[in-house]
Amino acid sequence: MSIADNLLKYKSELDKEEVELIAVSKYQDTDAILEAYNAGQRVFGENIVQELADKQQQLPADIEWHLIGHLQTNKVKYIAPFIKLIQSVDSLKLLIEINKQAAKHKRVIDCLLQIYIADEDTKFGLGFDEAIELLRSDEFTELKNIRIVGLMGIASNNATEKQTTDEFTELKVLFDGIKLSFFRKEASFKEVSMGMSGDYRLAIEAGSTMVRIGSSIFGKRKIKHYKAE
């Protein structure tokens, strides 16, 4: 099946669930992204800042770019002018830098707090207590050029369905608690980004509002190496 066929299959399924599809285009060339774009996709997720910045300059201006990979503070400036959503905020330090760079461009940048839900040491994210501590901090209340619109999490690799479901459910429970405690009156706090190609159905059942799907749409990655700046 073509990229367009794969994409439309997912969009048809996800539209019925009112779940947003993030097409993960990491290591895909611009022709592949354009094929998905021409099939109607407008939201794409990238992991590497320099690759994202390069593609943004080459592709249509109405694409909504999401940064879904680990973000270093010294790289924020490269995406601050255009990024739609940073899904991978894992520290107050990073949030402060995003706020600083957003202010330079007179923007408010939407962000998700990445929560550590996996039973693995290799993944990034805030612990549940750390996320609540961040939201309670005086430093956070002073940030006027960022907007927290939800949470993101990545389940453990090669886990059982039960473990994956448990991890997703824990994230949704945390989201509900944070919504009530900190964002009760803010309709913008509504996103739970969880689920990828292998587990997105479990994520949707647990309450996901965004799923991140890449290889099942695009096939094998085409750019073997990408040297970041």
C-alpha cells in the first residue's frame, strides 16, 4: 500500500474515535511527507531539532509541526519561531527556556508535560510527583509565553497488553487529577498523547486524544543518518 493509502486507513479509524493522528516523519524525506500532505495530513511529528528545522523550511507553511523527541535547552531557539506543539517537556528548566524563546518571537508555545510511565531507564519524562511539583512552583506561574495543554507518555517496549494498558491508564488518571487541580477552568488542557503503531488501540481505550504513528504509514525510514547541529 502507498503512504496515502496507509494514512487514509488510519485517519478513517481515528476520526471515528475523535483522536488526532500525528504522522511521525523522523528520517523520512520531504517527498514522503508531501505524499502524506497531499493525502490530507497536516500534523507531523519529528524527533530531531535540526532535521525538523530543515524540513520546515522546505515544506508547506500550513503544516503543524510537533516536536516529540527529547529536547535540549540549547536547541529550543531553532524551533521557537514555528513549532505548533512541544510534546516532550521533561523539566522546569526546559520550560523556562521555551518561554524565553517564545517571548522573543512574541508567541505562546503550546506544550505537553512528558510523564515517565515506562518500566525502563532509557526513557525521559517527569515522575508524577515531579510534574505536580513543577505546576505548583512559583517559577511556573511566572511563565506567560507557554501554555500547558496536556500530558504525553511512552509505554514500555515489549510489554504485555496488561502492562501497557496499566501504564496508559495511570497517565490518564494523572491527567484527570491535574486537570481538576490546576486547569479546571482551562478548556485548552485537554490532550493525552499516548500510543504508537503497536499499541495505539490500547491507548485509545485508555483515553488517548493523540496517537503518534510513523513506520506503519511511511514504511522503512529513508534517511539512514542525520547529523544534528
